[in-house]
Amino acid sequence: MRSATGADAEHLNWASWDLSDLHGKQAQIRIVDAETGGWGHINLDQVVLSDTRARPRSTETGVNLLIDGKVVQSATGSHSENLDWASFDTTAYKGRQARIQVVDAETGGWGHVLADQFTAADKPALSATRRAHWLDYGRDFYAANSWNDAPGGRRVMVAWMNNWDYAGNIPTSPWRSADTFPRQLSLRTVSGKTRLVQQPAGELATLRGTDVRVPTTTVTDTTTPLGVRGSTLEIKADLTAGSATRFGLDVRTGAGQRTRIGYDTSTGEVYLDRTASGAVDFDPTFAVTERAPLALEGKPLHLRILVDASSVEVYAENTRGEQVVLTDQIYPDPSSTGVDVFAENGTATFSGTHAWQLKSIWR
């Protein structure tokens, strides 16, 4: 009738059950441990009958933003002595009384909360992970390998498209995901800095079918089919924001499913949203949206997208040659093969759009 679990820690805290609807019935407390590894799976200290709910011991540790005395936002660290930036967006609270509260109600260990510097600014501070120039900003680019002495002196790389958070739970059998398309690596000078850039290996062109060229399209506050379908596709397009706050392409659409590749003008980020991509409920960490910073300054965004049966790889560049790449697994229904373009809160233009269905490498 009721269940309670701990917090994967040795520290105990109260849990309560309201049994008022079971009055007059026979009750039994059962302690269950079906775990086969590790130790100390369940700690149970005290069972009390009471007419009031137990008040859990406070375990708050962090920094809170209070508006008119109420907590509206909170930030915590990373269980480390290394400090990094966290930001509160206070736009909605303009003109109201604000207070910063540092809270440490933890009773074990040491150095629970470190807070070093508080700054008011018109833009959010970037964390170390957001300041880094990542090889791939997606969730499924792991254990990359590259090869020496490839034909033409190229440096070619592949990675395993998976993530140990859910690698054992993805809905596939007997394989556990696949490798990325091979990528050719090169160096490029962008705004005086040397950057590593990636492009799909040129041999990919041998898999292309007919080149479908889509006329320049302007979209306003809507989602519209692009006129291309396929479960394995290569798509190239130049996207230019008009007044839209978000715009981009949806791939593997159908049956209420989509994988959204977009640009957010309010944050200056490319994003890959797989929250409605198909099967997502096999692990709580799978249904996510990944983001990568890329400034457009009002100029076009160039996208090159590789769609496979269970993956999407996105190569995004601005006109200065800056690049971000995102790789994610997806598990849509086989019938979800549509491609749409979308714009939110305004207009966006899609030009220079080419699409190719890709043939199987096995046939």
C-alpha cells in the first residue's frame, strides 16, 4: 500500500505515510532488499505511530535567491572545492526586494557551502563547461578515436554514440548503439584563434541518392513540411532569423514524434531537442535538450544534418567559421520519416536547402 526509499546515503531522515484511509485494517511493515551488490542497502532506525506527520530534518545546502522573503531560485555546487559560476535570472523581479541566502543544514563532512563572489550583470555568467570549446555538445559522443595515415594525410575520427547513464537501457538488441559517421578533422583560424573543426568524411557522398533542392521558404509562427521524407538523410540548409525567437528543422516527424534542431535567438544557442523523439521513457536522463553557444549576429546559420535510423548528428556554423557539433541517439517509430521547418514568435527564412536520402552501407 505504501513504499519509502532512502537517498542512497548513510544519513537517515524521516519518511511518513498517511494511513487514515486504512483505519481498522491489519498492517505490516516489510523491509525489502533485493540488491545483490554493494553493502548497506537499507537502513531503518525507528518506526513511530503518530497523529501528525514527521517533519524531515533539513538537509539544505546551497545559495538561495529570496524575493519578498520567499525562495524563488536556488543554486548548489558540484561536491567540490572548485568554484564555478551559477546565475539567477532576476528579470521578472524588477523593483522588488531581493536577498541572497547561504544555507548549510548538513551535519556531516566539512566545507558544505562555498560562496566567493556575487555580481549584478546584464548577462548570465558562463560556467566552465559552457566556456569550454567542446568537441561535441550532444549526449552521445563517447570514446572518440582517430587514425593516422588515412588516405590523403587526413585525420579521421569516429566515436561510440552512447552514454553510460543509459547505455544498458536503450531499447535495442543485441547491439548497444552504433558509431558516428566518420569525421574529418582540421584546424581553422577563427577571430585570431585556432579551432578544431569537423566535417563528415567525403566518402559519405557515395551514399547519396537524388539531390532534392527545396525552394527558399519563409515561415511565420508555424511548422510546415519541407517536402522531404526518409529515415536516413543528409540535409544542408542556411537559416536566417527574421523576428523569430526560435527557428529550425524537425526530423523523424510523425505519430506525434519529432527531433527538433533549432536556434534560440534569446540565448544565442543551437539546440537539439529529443524530448519527443519517440521512445524516451526507458531512462529518466534520456529525454533532454542539449545546447551549444554560437553567435549569429543577425547573419545566417549553416546547418548540415545527418539523420540515421536511431541517431542525429548536427554540424552548425556561423558566417565567421565558428562551429559546434551535437550528436544524439533517438528511437522514433519507423513510420516517423517526415521533415518540417518551424519558426516561433515571428519569421525565419530557409534557403539553399538540399536533401539526400542515404543508401545503406551494407547493400
